[in-house]
Amino acid sequence: MQTRAIRLYGKDDLRLDTFELPPLKEDEILVKIISDSVCMSTYKLAKQGASHKRARPDLSEHPSVIGHEMSGVIIEVGEKWKGEYRNGQKFTVLPAVTQDGRLKTAGYYYETYGGDCTYCILPAEVMEHGCLIPFEGDSFFEASLSEPTACIIAGYRRMYHTSEEDHEHRMGVKPGGSLVIFGACGPMGLECIDYALQLENGPAKIVAVDVSEERLSRAEKMFCSAPHNHKELVFLNAGECGNTVQKLKEINGDKGYDDVFVYAPIESLIEQADRVLGKDGCMNFFAGPVDQTLSARINMYNVHYLYTHLVGFTGSTNEDLHDALKLMEQKKIRPTVMVTHIGGLESAIETTLHVPEIPGGKKMIYTQIDLPLTSIEDFAELGKTNPLFKRLEESCAAHNGCWNAEAEKLLLDAYQVDLTK
């Protein structure tokens, strides 16, 4: 089986390779990748090359297939797994597994397994650790987004609050409490809002903070028709409100907040987040920095007397991913709010190397097609001369400007993508 794949050879050295996959072993599974969402983590990997903590040290001789937010269909099942998986099954994966005491992650480590390719082989450890997960939803892109959504769920579960009576740590955001999301209109921030709105025993007040009026307007449009489940959702432009900390406390009745997420690795933002924490407030720094020396001033007086605290986390667990997929299948969350661009495999290199410079949210790569990276906002103009983009624009317009399962099917059908082989 021949495949085309984007592979990393070193710092800023991504190449589109065509090569033959090895024969399938009895404990492996051959899959056809349909979609892979570009993650900021892959950008950081490409910028650091072999010095990245998850990369293999011998990239120049054994390049890794990049991409870990993948979805596709199973094409051939090795004899060992025929009772558990079947050909034609839609799937996603939990990227990281620990094998022989070493963390191995799809998109970082493997030569023939990753998301930015046409076909790849899932090694035995993926199935052995339960990391190959079937998906019963009606799209591939949602399955690709299950990994970042699972990371968001993991972030919520890492939050905690304490008891003055018995010192017990109660995990999760405070039920009926107040929540601030800094960097709320980036892709992860948007899904953080989406998850909070459906969360049982979650916050009663959610304040989404950003500095772009364009991003804020898009977010308000997308969430205006979403069920709020008796929760209050407020959008705040920090670039226009003057004193952001003061304004946030005014919104919350002149009180600090129970929970705060920070989705951008900016020193001043971290310090603002610290200053809006209320008693027993928990701040979650959920933005992996490239700068390994990034620091910020934290009020230690409040840590001692108001019990404020800071947590951080990267990745997710198998349970988080299963829960993300279940919520998608039940239509309780809409990760589609994260997607702003689509493209084909040949656009993946430039997109990955320049993702921080490209406006908008998630960039969804469809590996079986040839398409430049294209913004959903450009569909209408392109549709004046291109019938496919006209249909895509009409479909997205009917879904509050969001990418959706119908649009995905129109795209795959137009390129005659065969899901059976």
C-alpha cells in the first residue's frame, strides 16, 4: 500500500513524501485518514524538531508523520483484532501511549503513523492500550476534534476547590459558580465555552474575554442560538473596556471568580487572571508556551489568605476522549465552532509552519483531496465562479456560518473520496 504523508526531518523541515507502507502484521491495523486538525502543538514540534521532548532524537534518519487530531476509516484489520474492529469502521485515536517505559505519541514519534497522510498503519500498542476508538457520529471532522475537546474536558476536571472544614479537594469547577475564559475566542476557548454551557453542575456565569471585536462578534453569532441551560454568558472586549480586572469584577457583582481559564501564553494575561480570582479561586493555565522561561507575578498573599491556586495540564485521558465523543454523538456539544478553514494535504506544510500567523480557529486538513487552505468566510466570494464553494457557502450559512457534516459530505463527494478502500 502506497501512502503520501507529511513528515518531519528536523527544525522547520517538513516534507510531503510518497512511500510504500510495510506489509501489515497480524497485530496491526491499516487505516485511511480522512481528516486531521492542525494543532498548535504540531507547530511547536516543527519549530523545535528533535529537541522537542516528545520527538524521536533521530528524526533526520527516521522522520515522523505529523498530525495527531485524526479521523478516518479502518481498511484492513490484522488477525489479532478481527473480533474487536471491522473494515469500514469510522475511528479516532488517543494519540499518546506508553510502551516499554517510553511515551510514544502519534504525530511526534512514528514513521508510518500520524494524521497528515493518506494511509497509515496503527501499531499494536495503540489497540493494546485501548487508544483506537470507534466513532458513531455523522462526520469525520468532529472525530478529529475529539482530541482537543478531550483536552478541554481534562482541563475542567483538573480544576479543584477546597474545604475549610476538612481540607478535602473537590475536583472540577465550582457548581453554580462564576467562570472567566481569557483568550475565549480562539479555537480552544470557543469549545471551552461550548462545554461549559452544557456542563451539569457547572458554572452559572460564564464570561468570555478576547481582544478582537471580529472574533467576539463571530462567537456571539455562533452561540446566540445555542442552548444556555439557564447559564449567563457574557462577552467582553478587553481591548476596549479600560481596566479589564475592574470590569470583570463589576460583571460578577464586584466579586472575584471561582474559576479562570487562560488560553494564551501571555505574561500580562496570566497576571490579570490571578487578580480576578476570588476566595478559593482556581486558575488553569491551558496554553503551552514555546518560551521555556515564561513567568508571571502571582499574588502570594492571596494564595495564603484566600486559598487561590494554579493548575496546568497537557493532553487527556482515554476517559476524557470517550466522553468527548459521546457528547458529540448526543449533540450536546458542537466542536464545529472551532473550525474556520479547510484545506487538502498539500496545504498542510505551510499551514503547520505558519499557524500562529493565520487568523481564525482550527484548520481542518482533508488528506484525500487537493485544496489550498481556504477560509469559510471566503466561500461566498469563491462561490460566484465555483459551484462547489457556492454549495459549501449555502450549507455553512444554514449552520450559523459553521463547518458541518453536510458541507463535509459535499466536499468529499465532489472529490470522489472512496471510503471503502
